[in-house]
Amino acid sequence: MIRIQSPGRGSALIGPGFFRPLRNAEEIEQSTPVILRHVNGNDRQFDIWRALAVGG
């Protein structure tokens, strides 16, 4: 699982065929044990990661 964060899109947990927006600090903190990598990016990078997760 990857957690990605961008200024305009917020944060999300992304994996193969899996996408879940993280809406608050508590959800972000709870996702820490399952992530392999945290990515800070821009909105375009966020959209690319989301497309890869949803589209395969």
C-alpha cells in the first residue's frame, strides 16, 4: 500500500485495485502500519497514482 498526499487532493491509501481517500488526521495515522511508502506529490501525480490503482 502507498499513501499519497497532494495539496489539492488531500491524502489517500492506494494499492492494486484499491483506492481510499483519507479524510482526517485520525485516518492518516491509522494507515501508517499498512503503508510501504509515503509519497508527497502534486495533484497530477495524485491523479496518476489513483488511475493506476483503479485501472490496474
